[in-house]
Amino acid sequence: MRDCYCTVNLDQEEVFRTKIVEKSLCPFYGEDFYCEIPRTFRHLSFYIFDRDVFRRDSIIGKVAIQKEDLQKYHNRDTWFQLQHVDADSEVQGKVHLELRLSEVITDTGVVCHKLATRVLECQGLPIVNGQCDPYATVTLAGPSRSEAKKTKVKKKTNNPHFDEVFYFEVTRPSSYNKKSHFDIEDVDEVDKMEIRVDLWNASNLKFGDEFLGELRLPLKFLRQSSSYEAWYFLQPRDNGNKSLKPDDLGSLRLNVVYTEDHVFSSDYYSPLRDLLLKSADVEPVSASAAHILGEVCREKQEAAIPLVRLFLHYGRIVPFISAIANAEVKRTQDPNTIFRGNSLTSKCIDETMKLAGMHYLQVTLKPIIDEICQVHKPCEIDPVKLKDGENLENNRENLRQYVDRIFTVITKSGVSCPTVMCDIFFSLRESAAKRFQGDPDVRYTAVSSFIFLRFFAPAILSPNLFQLTPHHPDPQTSRTLTLISKTIQTLGSLSKSKSANFKESYMATFYDYFNEQKYADAVKNFLDLISSSGRRDHKSIEQPILLKEGTLKLTVKKVDGNSSCRFMIKRAQGRKRFGMKNFKKRWFRLTNHEFTYQKSKGDHPLCSIPIENILAVERLEEESFKMKNMFQVIQPERRVLYIQANNCVEAKDWIDILTKVSQCNKKRLTVYHPSAYLNGHWLCCKATADNTPGCTPCTGGLPANIQLDIDGDRETERIYSLFNLYMPKLEKMQEACGSKSVYDGPEEEEYSTFIIDDPKETYKTLKLIIEGVGTLEQEHAQYKRDKFKKTKYGSQEHPIGDKSFQTYIRQQSEISAHSI
């Protein structure tokens, strides 16, 4: 049996790690990880590790998916065979080379060939065991000789600048007969020679230097051009070892969703965006562009996500959801089934609650969920599943206390409910009450079906999916949360016969604890508060909202031209140079009130920075401390926190959230220094005065709302992509409108899946959608043609060895040939 965990990596950089599943050969993780990808990458890789208490954890195997293959597996559960991990195949990064083949005439008049190889720089080399001290070896190899040369070692950087030139004699005069040298002028033999560049990490370990990647170039390609300069992707080394059968290591089940959109400037999207945003005003709403998107998409969810984000960005979410909810209520015949299906309305409200209500969940549920995950009180109430030594009554009491506490914090949290959610609930309540005037409870069930059934209950059941816990809970905790979720869901449903809701007799027995009127009254009071239009302003809430927390490395510096750096870290007092020892691991917490750090989680804060004192949050260039993934938090009086995140994704997350939460500060800086002030000058602009204004404009333009960082153009581009993908369905819907307009008989089966209340209005909208999508499609095609003409293969953006670009070139060539 093994204690296994899985990591998610962009190339070699780990960006996420699952929990450890102990003593299992078939571990189930059930964990979701979402991130914006902040840099280019070649492979999305997953490594399975076996934890070892006494030694370094051992790698069992990996799954590596090339970037260009991600679309093959998009949103599909797939089993991947684990592959063996070989140090020679774990490569990433690119190298910039210049090669020059020259003819030299000797004193005797004989022509010789000399090769000059210039190793300029590398980018994106992997960090091995926390450090990268790279150097390159350059080898000229042929059938009868091998000559190698080596660059200097560049310390603490994975983007080394070498700029070193090495000279090799490729051919010699035939009179030169030293056996150890290449002694021939035959051009055919030159064609068999190659130049090889190997990148290495200089290691102090006894196992020797680590291989980072190689490049092999045959000399024959220089025959057409005497000089050649290009960027190349590093490649794995072929060491001749035969790989074992993939079955030997097992397999890994993944569901990868990868989207990549090219977003134009805002004016390109005006026609389609305006058509979407006026959806709430279209009569009937089923003839609107947004509703039509929900009709043609295979899953309502894929339509709901970009629609909700777009409408939230432009402040139109409440009228849009009110319109589609009102239309759905009118189609509902039984008040007991209101909003119970997977309609566009329910999916849009789900997505809105998930976006706008994330911090509300953090404030309400996180403290108790954390306690349940840490304390592990036995709460099993099924007599069949009781463990030895457990007492059924004690377990019931433990579970009852948990349910009581969670129920209380939920029903007393009405004032914290986000305004946008309350406005939507008010609209649902009014529509339901108007439609089913004879049912006094429908105004409550319309709201509880979302806030309890689709918001609080799922968050309790799967807290990791709502960012309440970092990982999927262990089996015992998961069982406890399931029992709590079932009870809370039933308490919130306000149904007449609640015990009948449970299939299990032990749940019905347990629910007797809560069969009191005070629970129903508390639910109704809570629902009244969150669905009333005259709520208290959410800004009056004094409870700080936890936005992010985690471990980072930091050092704190006050720029002072008269003395060396003064640090808040005791060990660094009076040091004149920065080093790794100056950076200490600390636990950071960010709320909407302050940014703090402490020695360990739960300790008293060592430092607290009010949000209004954050003047800028920007990346820090690697050259400052020879460390990656660094950023700086700039405060008044030239105080700066220099912070290192664990990876590029985490660094981006912290920069984004800190920037958002401080965006409205009146004293925010407009310029900053991208490097540190060390040894009497700024490394970026070389200015010697410590109070020199920044030399680079601050990044900005992020919305001030800390809950929502949405790019409206990007969401419109996503909607365009969906319309384009489902164009055949749009055309089929046009046919259905025509059929309905001229024929009142039984509906054809292929058209019955569409909701079409007004064929004429729907047809008009469809025509506008198809025209808008067609225009954008032409713009994309033109952009690709222009890019194809301008892009150089071998440039820094598209190094030689870029398979995705090779595929793109092949596709464009086929299109060009076809058009000709």
C-alpha cells in the first residue's frame, strides 16, 4: 500500500498539489483546480508521488499532455496511462543561438571551414530542488570526432544571459594528419556532423549536475546560409533506455477543461454585445439573444457562465434573471416543482451565487467547516455503519450540535447576503407569489430552493468546490458533512411532511430533534430578510471578509539613502546584502480591512497593514534577488514588502487580489520601480537617490469590486465562440420559426426542443446573431492570415520545435492552397 498524492504542473513548475491519500493503490482525490495560466507552456503534466517520511518522496509516474492536444480531451473524463519519469526527459525552456560557418584560406591557399557558435541566452529553465545555477556545453560531433566546450555557470537564475562564442574547426587541409582530429575536406562528411548544446544545472550533490535539456542541429542546414540565428525549444535526451510497459504503473483519471480565446478590442464586439445586453427588455424574453444561446447550447451551464459574467460586468444581471425567471414561472404548472429543473434560469442563478456569494460563504460557513475538518468528532447515526466503541446517542448529539450551529449562523447571516443576490431573490419571490396566489408558502420555497438547496447545502457537502477547504475532505469528515447537508437542506425546504423526505429511517428519527416551530420561523425570517427590497446596506457590515491566506516568503525593507537596508526581520539587522537567509516563511492573511502576516497560522500577527496603506502591488524583476515569482507591496514612507510566492499561478493570484482590494485607495502610485534599491542605487533605472520617483507605469485598470474581476470583451468572445460552434442549431431554429409561422398543426419532432413563443421576433434576433457571428468570424480569419504573414518561425515567441505553431502553419498553408 502507498501514501500517494498528485501534483499539477505547467511544464516542470508545480502549481497545485492534492491531499495525500494514505494506504491505497487506488486513491480517489475528487479535487478541482482552476487557474488562469499566466505564461506560455508546452505541457500540462500530472505527477503521482509516493510519500516517504524519511527520504525524498519518490515519483511513481506521470501524465504529460501537450498543449496542442488539450482540446482532444476537453471536458471529457479520460483514463491516462502513467508514464515512467526519466530525468533525461524532464525538460523545459528555450535557448537562443547564433551559428556562423566561415571559409578560411590558409597560407598555402587551402580552404578550411570554421564554425562559430554563440550561446546568447536561455529562458524558462526548470528550477531543480529550489535552485537553478545553469551552464551550457557546446559539442561538435561527427563520425570520427567529438569536441566539447563549456560556458560559465550563471548563479540563481533560470533565465541566464551567457553571450559566449565558441570556435570549432570543421574541416582541415588534407595535409593535416593528426588522428584525433577531423582530417578531411569531403563535403559529404560535413553533412554527417552536428552541433549539440546541452544545458545543465550545476549541483553540489554527490549525484552530479542535473540535465536540463539539449538541442541537436545538423551542420548541413548551414550549407544554404552561412549565418543562422534563432530560438529553439530544448528537447529531451535520447539515452537509449527502453521504456517499460505503460501498464506497469497504473493509470490516472482526469477531466481537463482548457479554453483559449483571442480577444479583440472592445469596439469589435459592440453589435453582438449590445444585442445580448438588451435581452432583458425583449418581449417575449425567449426571443432574446441570451435566451437563444441557452436554447442552442448542449449544456445550459456552458451558456450560463459567460452570460452571467457579462451581465454582472455591465450591471444587467438582475433585470435579465428577473425576465427569464418570470417566463419560467409562467410555464410552471405545479408550485412544488418551481425552479427544480436544470433550466437556463436555475443555472444562471447558480453561477451568480457562486461568483457574488463566495465571500458570503467564507464569512458564514468557513469557521465551522474548518472545525469539523480538524476535530473529527464521530457523527455517524446509521446503526449499521457504527464503528467499534462508538455510542449512537453521543454521535447523534455531536451531529445535532453541528447542525444547530450551522443553522444558526445561516439564519442570522441575512444582513451579510450580497445585494445582487437579495435583488434576485426579491424578483423570484414576487413572480412566484403572483403566479400561485393560492399558495402562501411559494414565496418562501421559490427562494429557499436556491439559497438552501443550491447554495448552502452543496457548499457544506463539498466545501473544496466552494473554496472553503483546500482539498476534498477525508471519508469520515465527508460523511459528517453529508449528514449535516441533508438536514440543513430539509430544514430550509419548509415542506409540510419533512420526515417523509428521508429514505433512511435513522435520518427521520434524527430529524425529530428539529420538528419545532422555532426552526420554521427562523427560516422564514431569514428568507424574508434576504428577499426584501429594503435591506440594510451591505457596507455597514463590520465583520472582516477573509479574501486569501497562505504561506509566502518575505523580507521587508525601508529604502534609506544614508544607510544600508533596515529590515523588520531580526536576523537581517544591519546586513548590507540581501540573501536567501533574509527571506522568512510567514503565514499571510488578507481581509477587506487589512493585510497581515504571522509566524505560523493562528499566531498573533507580526505586522498589520491597513488596506488604505497599500499604494501599489507589482511584480519584482528576478535580477533583484535572483529569485522567481516575486512581487512587492509598496507602502507610505518608502516601506516595501518583498514577497516570494511558491509558483507563478500563486504569485498572480496574490497580485490580483491585493491590487483589486486596494484599487480605490486615494494615494495609489502611478509609477513604481520594477527592481529593488540595492547598494546605493535602483537596479532598474540606476538612479542613486532613494526617493527617485518610479521609472515604470503601475499596472491598473482592474475593477474596484473585490468579488468580480471580469473582462466583458473576453466573455463576449466566449459567447461568439459558442454561437459559432452551434451554428447548425441556430439555422435549425430559424427553420423552426419559419415552420411555426406558417403551420399551426402538430410540431415537428426536430423542432420541439426549442422554446419559441414568438416566431417572428425570434427569427429577427436569430438573423442578427448570425450576421454578428459571421462578421466576427471574418475578423478572426483576417487576423490569422495577417499573423501567418508576419510571424517568423524561430522567433522568441515561436521557437523552432513549437509543435502548436507547426500545426498552425500547416493549417494556414492548406487554407491558402485551397483559396488559390
